[in-house]
Amino acid sequence: RREQEEQAEPEMVCIQVVKRLAERFRVFSYHDSQLVKTLPGGVAEVSCNVTGAREMIPWLTSWGPAVQVLEPEWLRQTLGDHLENTLACYKSHETEEE
């Protein structure tokens, strides 16, 4: 799998960052190709051209609701599925305790 990712073509990943953390992304570069665009309301749109975007999932989830994947769609869907599965785990635990 690692070889497939190393041979994969880079793809653009774009996330939206809430206003309260936008400055952090403007000041600190998380990737060499990172570009930050300030949007109305102070939120930031952050994009970077990466290989192995799937490996970003743990990093993206670490920001919680402060970031939202805009593209690529497959990453947005994969992350959403991951979060739904995590939530289901916690909800099923609540049901078992009742």
C-alpha cells in the first residue's frame, strides 16, 4: 500500500477552517504547498497539493469541527464515514449501559 501511495499522483486537498483557528493556518505552514485564502467572515480556505491524502484523516479528525474538507469529494466522504462509525461506536455504548 505504501508503494501505491508513493507512486500516486499528487492531488489538491482543500479544507475550510473556522475563524478562531484561521490565523494559525496563516502563520504556520503545515505543508510546503499550503495556500491560505481568507474568506468573508474570517474563515480560511486552506489548500495543499499532497500525495497520500488518505493519511491526512487522523490529522483532520484531530481538529474536530474546526475544519471541514471541501475537496476532494472522496476524502470528504471517507472522513464523514469515519466520523459516523466513531459516533455509532459511542452511541452503541450508551445503549448498552441503559
